[in-house]
Amino acid sequence: MNSRTFSLRRTPSPLAVLMSVALSAVASRADEKPAPAKPSEIKHTITGLCCREREDDLRAAAKKMMGVTLLSVDFENSEATFAYDPATLFPQEKPERFIELFDNLLKSASTHTFGVKAPSRLPRDKLTLIEIPVLGLDCKGCCLGTYHSIYRIEGVERATASFKECRVTALIDPAKTNRAALEKALKDAGVMLKEPGK
Amino acid sequence: MSKLSPTLARVLLWSLCALVLSGSSRTRADEAATRGFFEAHCLKCHDTETHKGGLDLTALKPEFASPENFARWVKVHDRIASGEMPPRNQPRPPAAEIKSVATWLNQTLTAADRARLDRDGRTLVRRMTRAEYENTVRDLFDLPGIALQGGLPADGMAHGFDKNSDALDISHVNMAKYVEAADHALDLAIATQPKPPTLLKQRISLARHVGHILGNGDAVLLKDKGLDPNYPPAGDQPHIGQGAHEQIGSFNTGSSVGVFRHEDESFNPYFLDFATLYPGRYRIRASFWGFQWDQGKVLPARGIEAARLSAVQLGEDGRGGGHPSYVLGYYDAPSLEAQMHEFVTWLNFKETIGFNTASLAPALNYNRKGRAMAFTGPGIACDWLDIEGPLHDVWPPRGHRVLFGELPLIKLKPTDQKGVRAPRRKVLNQEIVHVTNRPDPVSGLWTVHSEQPPADADRLLATFLPRAFRRPVEDSVRAQYVEQVTARLKAGDCFETAMRWVYRAALCSPDFLHHLEPSGTLDDHAMACRLSYFLWNSMPDETLTELAASGKLREANVLRDQVERLLNDPRSQRFIEDFLGQWLRLRQIAANDPDRKLYPEFSPYLQDSMVAETRAYFRELIARDLDASYLVKSDFAMINEKLATHYGIPGVHGSAIRRVTLPPDCPRGGFLTQASILKITANGTTTSPVPRGAFVMARLLGKPPEPPPPNIAAVEPDVQGATTIREQLAKHRSDASCASCHAKIDPPGFALETFDVIGGERTRYRSIGQGDPAPRGSIDPFIGIGFKLGPPVDASGVLPDQRKFRDIHEFRSLLAADSTVLLKNLTQQLAIYGTGRDLGFSDREEIDDLVERTQKNGGGVRTLIHELIQSKLFHTK
């Protein structure tokens, strides 16, 4: 998490810019009578969104977050758009910590099954999509367990594990990892890989 | 046979004369006859040169102060009186001559024994046993489950029981432990808050605590008697990542847990959302049902399954797990029909509730292909477990009131109490990880307040001391305790601390720890104690104390009523458990684990059922006042389904022990053929007629055999199936020095060869070497059989009096026919247990009278208890 915060500082993302703007607006009105802050629409990259069945879980978790509204979920890109006012939600905190703090909030609301992270620094065309057919992932817990087994590998930017489609996908930085590393991690976690042709 | 030398003969004659003059009123003619008897029939073998059997009569002096010497004379008497001596191969003396000598010896020994008892008293001062101590503290402070025994040094045992002063020594170690125990009891008894702890109500799902076996197919989640769609059973693929499932809430859905796996070395599930913070009474409710699992389908069960709940003592932070401290019970799990069980139990600090699929055979899916989806077999479902407590119907609790009456609890403000040391309070934390119950917030330091400490101390001690000491306490004794309170107050203690100091002293004093009885006939209070420690293994209650105080307790009809009341009270179960634990050695039921290859069907459920049977059977003998023949033979048994299956008796379902009429020709019925006795008398691998025969002689017939001579190798049974124990014993018995004793010991043991080490009936020995393939019989189909059937069992034998028996049926009939022997032994055992001393030679007449009176009144066990308690034996120190 620290390294992601650091990278955010060096390469400001559109989200950080948006937050800075919002904060500047709050600061400029500091001497005025405080008015209810207007929530901003903020898009986050979501971790833990391993399968479509987890979209409802994300909505349920968001409902537990005071001052936060989940507006939409983009499963394909592992993104979700929330409405909240960062300055109200995280008073007296620096903007560069907002992602970390929002991540903590979401984790608390979801028993650590969801989180947020800074968007990938690599453009999509530099990433490689790996699909690995698997057997017997039959519940959301298994999907999450499978997801955890590969998502922690350095170079994995996004991942899914679907028990309906019997498939694990990962969007990877080919410079850092490869299919074999993913398959090994899956096997180590106890996931049975579907043999080609079967 | 050597001749008696003139010198030795003179010594003997001198001894005999001295003996006669010292204790007998025999005429000179009788004296001469006695002398003649010894010369004619005894000295040939028992003189200095031959001293057969180690007995040299010429050296046996009539000095009865020596217990060893006295015991030798008793043996001489018994051998002559029973006709055992002179031996069969020698000329028989005329019966009148035998009777004359026996009578003379009897009178002499009785007189000597009475002189000893007059000098020393019958029952010496003895301390409470560990069980008595624990029960007494429990009853004194209304702490019915406080665990104290385990912290006290083990008691010794003499004459078959731990209640005898000969075995109850006391040392600095005992005293140190008594101080600890007293502190622990006072900690629990004294209220430290003005209100009771918040009543906790918690519903716990087993799912959260068996995630690992759910993931690998040794358990499944069920909803509405079917599969839980959100957590399918593990198949070829186990569930991935237990942590992920816990995070996502897979185990928090309220689903039932269907468990296939029996507890084992690495699997002991607990309801670990809860660990006791406040020791006390808790109401437990649990819902169980049974089912048949067939590769993903939930079907009706094969019958009523049984789940076990136990109290599990956790150590430190609970990460190291715990083991069942004690079984709370076995509970029925009917087929596809949830049954709710409810009970109130005491739980100690850091105890939680454990679960086990008691009636299931060990079955493991985690390493099998297909796991739960390929498994077909029985399962037990646990819907939930509710825990509610601690339950208090009064506050402060009764234990506190015993100590402080109605004195108020006040919030102590240090500024108001300058120079007064406040009581120390332990900070209560939930130390067990994973559990969710937490202590109440502390609302300040509360303590007992007294406006007039010395007067209150005197008043409180005037009630407490007689109650704790189980008899009136002199004013001077109480004054000493009050002085100590005053001294502590002057030293700066607050009232509670000062009182606690003297309460602890009282609980460690000889007045509390010992049974103090007056010499001669017991007074009413001593009688109340003897009665209650006999039938409740604890202190007298208020009724007994009041009757003692009014001087009415020893009136025959009052005493009879009280015996009835005590026997009908649930506390009499303590007597049954304590007495049987020692008389029939039930305490040793877990002394060995049966060999798993030879006896794979053995389980803790079977063992607990064995013990429950023996206890229930004895209770039935008392309740129905059945006669002594029932000790060895009856037409009913007290069994549950587990035992019924073990015994091959059809038609018994469920875990509850109940009275079952036995089929004709069934070898069961009576203690002798109960699985508990048969397990206790075996070593877990093999049976031997020797220990079993010795057990029957000592425990049921009252004729304990002589210890084996030194340097005699024990017979080692052959589990390879090449030879039988009977064949090995035959070689052993060919040795003349062994033959005479084994002629008495072996026959009962031969008859009991009908049963294996876990009490199963057999016609052939089990073997792990040679033999034929073994049929499954009643063994659960999920239990693998690796043993074979070896040589056939021969259960026939010949009793020392030459009566023959072909099998266990005939042997039991022979024993039952002589119920006087059985009744006399039971009388002796109860008398030793009830009075806390061994029986002397001079008690024999009283025992014989007791037996006779009991038989005249029907011969029942309940009648015997009444007669014993009415007897002079019981009323005398």
C-alpha cells in the first residue's frame, strides 16, 4: 500500500487531481460559514471483485460506509464509482492518503474482502490477459480464495475467478510474471486446473 | 514331615497357655484339647523346620498388639474354621474338635481386638478425601461445579477405599493446596459488584469452528434438511482458502452443520464463540438430528444417532486447544427431525462447550477422492447451540450470604477510607482468542460494608463456623476467630479482607478438614456427618443439622426417614459414583486404551456407556431393594443403544440408559458380566483369568487372594493366537507353590473368558497373527476389521469345593445360589466405606448379625443400607 501511495505522489492520477481540486475548494471556503459539502463522484479500482456474484456484496459493504454511496460497478474493469466528500470523510487528512483511508474503510465494511487501490500505471495495451480453465470452484468463498492466491503475485493488475465459467483470468504485466507462475500459485492453493482437451 | 522337638513343643505350649489365660474362659479340658489339636494336625507342617506356606506356629507368639501378628492368628483361625486346614490329603479331625478350636480362637481374638479398639478407638481421626472436600465446599457455598479436586494431592487408599485414615495423610503440600483451594472458593463466593453479571444469551453455530473440515468434505453445510446452495459439499475439489470463506461469511449464514468425522487426535471441535468469564450456572440448549448422506443427498438416518457435549477447559489464550474436562451428556439426534436438548450446568473459568459425533465410526473424507460428494454414510447435524448465563436467582449469591449475610455492598471511595486497605480485585479479561463474550465494564470498587465490624464479625462467624465445622462451636473458639478479625482491622484491612482472612483460616483448620468424632458412641452431629458423608459424600444439609441439634436424629424411625430422604436425593449419585469408583474400581475404566487392531469398535461413547450402566444398575438395586443375587445375575440390564448393540440385544434405541429385560440365555445381567467390569479387569490387549478371578474373589466374594510370591514370572497372554491363556496357566499351575492359590483364583476368571477386553461376548479369541477371517457381527460397517479369530474359548472350570461349571451361565448360577456370601461381602464393603475404617476381627459378629437381619427383611440392598446405618457398627467411632 505504501508503494502505491508513493507512486500516486509521483504520477498524479486523474483521481488525485480531482481530489486536490475538491480539497482546494474546501480550503478556499474555510473562512465562510460551513455548508454541507457536496459529494463528489469518485471512481476507484476495486480489489476483491473476483466474480460477478460479488457485485451485490460490494453494494452491501458500501451501505455500511457512512457518507458514501455506491453509484455503479464496472466488473469488467474492476472499478466502482462512489459518491462521497473526501474532506468530510477524512477531515484533516492529506489528499495523498485518501485512497489508503478509503481502502481501510471499505475493508472494514467488507470483512477485508474488498479494497481499493490506485489505478494501474501501465496502459491496457501493455498488459496481457491470461485465462486459465479450472475445475470445481463452486462457491464465492472458493472464488475469493482462488483470487487471493494469484492477486498477491507481483505483476498481476487485475484478476477474476468464476465458478460459473470455471475460469480464472488475470491481467498481468508480462515483464513481471507469466502464466506458469499463475498456474503454480493456483496449484499451491489447491485449485485443480482443467487439462487441455478435457 | 519333621517331628516336633521337645524344646519347640514347650515354647508352643507356653504360647498357647498364655493365649488361653489372656483372653479365654475355656476350661482346662478345652485347653488340653486345643493343645492336642495343634500338636496332632498343625505342627507337622508348620514347625520351625518345615514352616510350610511360610508359617511357623512355634514362633507365632500371642502378641496381638502387633497388627502383623494378629493378622497371622486370624489367618490360622480362618483356615481352621473354614475347614481348609488341615488339608484334604491329611487325616480329618472330628468336626466337634475343629469347632472347639475355632471357637476358642474366635473368642480370644475377639477379646484382643475389642481391647485394641477400646484403647485406640475404631475410626481414627481422618481428613476429608478430595471428593469430600470438593463436595463440601460446593454445598457450603452453593458453588455446585467448582473444580477443586484436581488441585489437591491424590488420596491414598487402604482396605479398598480412600476414606480410611490409614490412607489419608496430611503434609505441608496438602496445606499449601488447601490454602489455594480456599482462596479460589472465596474468590467465587464473594460478590464484587452490586448487580449480577449481565445475562449473556448467545447462539453459536458450529460452522465457524469447523471450517477446515467443511472445506475438505468431513462436514457439510445444510439448510432446511438439504444442501446449502451457497456452500456446496466438497467434491474432487476441496473448498479453496478457509480464510477467504471465513472473510466472506460462508460460515455465518445460520446453516446447520452435518458432521461425518468423529473426534480424533487432530479434531476436537468446540463452540468457541464463548469461553466462560463468570463461573456459574449456564443454560445450554442445542439442536441435533441425524441423517444418512449419500454422495450429496440427505436421506433418513439408520436410526437415532448420539451427539456428545462436553465442558472443555481451555488453557492460556486457547490457541493450544483443550481437552474435554468432563462429559455433559449424550444427546439423541433423531432421523431428519431436530431434537432440542436443554439443561443447566456449571461452567468454570475458561471453559467452553465441546461437540462430538459420538455414535459415528471414525470416517475421514479429506484424503479420499471425491470427498463428501463420493461419501455415503451417517452424519449428525448440529443446528445451533444456545448458551445463557450466568444464571442468578438471588444477588448477592448464596455463597456470599453464607459469608456476609445481608450486609450491604458499597462503592469504596479511597478518599473516604484513609488508612484502610481495599480488597484486591483481579482484573477480568477475556483471554481466549476468537471468542466474542466480554466482561462487563467495572463500575468501581465495591465491597461489603459493616457499621459495627466486631459485632458483625461475631454474628457472621456464629453462623458460619458451626455450618463449616458441621457441629456446634464453642464460644471460646469463635472468640479466637473474632480476635483475628479485630487484629486484621487494626492492621488496616477493610472489613471484607479481614473477614476473608478468618474464613480462609477456618477452611484450612482441622475443624473443617477433618472428620472429628467423639470416642465411643457418636453424638447426633457426628451421626449427621457420618450419614451425609456416606450417602452424599458431603456435609449434612440444614434438615440433618436441625435434627441433630434437636437430638432426634438417632431415633430409629427418624434415622430411617432420613436415610430414605438422602437416598432419594440427587446428591446420592455422589455416593454411587464414589463407592462404585472404588469398590468395583470404576475409577480405572480409562486406565488403558484397547488395542485398535484387535478392538477397533471401542470408542469413548462405549466406555462412558459402560460406566453409566454400572452406576444405573447399582441405583436400580437400591431403588428396588433387590437382593444380593442380583450382584451377579439378573433378568434385566441398564443399557442404551450403544451397549445393546455391543451386547447383541435388539430393540434398544437412543443414548439414554434404561431398564431392559434381557432375552433368555443372555449372559448379561449383574455386575459380573458388565462391560465396565470386564474392561477394568483386562489390560486392553488380552484377558487373563488371574486378575479377573482375583477381582471376583476380592470385590464380590470378599475373599481377596494372597499376593503372588516373589520371583514368579507373570503369565503373558499370546496375542498371536498360538496358545490360549488356559494352556499357559496349566503350566503355571503345575508348580505346587502356585497351584493352591490358583485353584481358587482361576475358576471365576475362566468363566469370564467368555468376554473380551471390552466386554464383548466371544467364542474364539481375537488374534493379530494366526486365525480365520473374522465376521463383522455388530461392528459398524465404517470400521475396518484387521483382526482374525484364533483358538476357541473354554469357559468351563471347577470351583475349589469341586462344583463344576461348563460356562458363564452355570458359573453365575453357582455364585447366585450362595447369595449370603455376596451379601456379606457387600455389607463389609459398605461398612468400610461408610465408617471410614477397616473391619476388625471383633466386628465379624456384628457383620453376621447385619447380614442375618437384612436377609430376614428380604435381603435387599436398600434394606442392607438401612440396617447398616441402624447398627452399632455405624453408631460407634
